[in-house]
Amino acid sequence: MSCTYRYPSWKYGRYTEVKETFWFTKLSGKEPVDLRTDSDYQDRVEYSCSEKSCTLRITDLRESDSAEYKFRFITNQPDGRYTGSPGVTLRVTDLQVRVNSLQASTRWAELICHSSCLLPGYLRYIWYKNGRIIQGQTSSYCSVYFTPTDSFSCAVEGHENFRSPPLYAPKLPSVSVSPSAEIVEGSSVTLTCSSDANPAANYTWYKKNGNPDLQPLSKDPQLVFSSIQSSDSGEYYCTAENELGRRTSKYIYIDVKCE
């Protein structure tokens, strides 16, 4: 990104000299932090500056580099500190694999390699299934057969190092109880369900009671008992679900003691 700037060549009875030029995104106190000294950009920024213009180049671009970048120059004049405003807004986004359509009964899905940036239409794409290239799929859409253990990612041809995060069904959910000590009536108890999934899983909690038409107790990752009762004793489990599949946790047994 580039900036051109102007300043009075003569002021307060002397010629103006530019002493310092730099780019920044952050303040330390009230002072801008030169990107060259910002640890988040260590060894990744280059300035190419000449009289009245300065270009910033960022290498190894990251999603965390999304920010408003401002240019600042300092002169030898008493009030000679100037900052360009507004700055240049940079938005860095990953490619994302999304489910465009899905037939759960046959386990066929149409995936799309999505970017929030406007990409040229003539690009060729590379698709990966479990880390291996899917042959013959070079458009932004990909039709695939999938199982619950498969993962899919994509990249633009020529930029294979910038592969999208993988898309996959939930892993086996884990369940935990807090507090883990003996549970007594009237105490507060929280059951937590967690699963690794992309896109993130939706959670549902159930209590085992022999009824095939179980009603969910909660559709949040946590099932909270603010004042648990002995009648709440029993086996609980959760499900984790996204567009590619659903997994059910192991049972966790809650034994509520009377006071």
C-alpha cells in the first residue's frame, strides 16, 4: 500500500525537513508504534520511501494483519507531526470450504471454495480430501462422496501454501462435570459437551430414560443445574452436529446425594 503526502517547504523562518516516516496500526500510550518495531510484524514489513511518497510491503500476510494502516511523517518543525486519516483498511480472509448442497442418504455433497474477496473467474482450484488432492476437480465447486471421518480443504492453483482450513464432521464429543467432587442436593452443577468440528458443532443434551422420543434438555454446550435434586440422578449424554454429520458422546453418570 502507498501514500503520497505534502507539507509546507518553509515555515517559522526555516526550511522544512522530513526526519522520520513510518506506517502504524497501534498506539503505545498516545504514540504510534512503527510497524518495523511491532513484534506482530517482525521481519515482515518493508518500506520503500522517496520524497513525498512511501510504500508499505507486508510479506507472509496473515488474517491477523487485518487492520487500518496509517502513514505518519515527522519534520523538524515544532508542530511537524502529521498522520494520514483515514488510513488504508486491509482485510485478510482465508478461503473457506462451505457445503452448497448435501444428500445425507447417499453421502454426496457439493462443496464450494468460498472467499469474501472478489476473485477473478478464470482461477483454477485444487481440492483436497484427507490431505490428498482430488483429481479432476478444478473449479470452485466440488462434488464428493464423504464419510464421517473425512476432511476437505481447497486452495487456488499456484497458491497451494494458502490452503483453506479443513471442513469436517464433529469428532466424538467429550463430556465433563463441574464440580467433579461429590454432588449434593441444592448445589450448582454444570455438564459440558465439547467436540472438534468445522464448521462449529451445535450441541444438544439428553437424559437416558428408555424413552425413544427423548426431549432435549438443552441446546447449549453446557447443561446447568442451578439447584440440583436427587431426582436429577441418572445418565446423561450429548450430541454434536454440523452439516456433515452427528456424533453422540458416551454417557456420564450423575449421582446426587441427599444432604
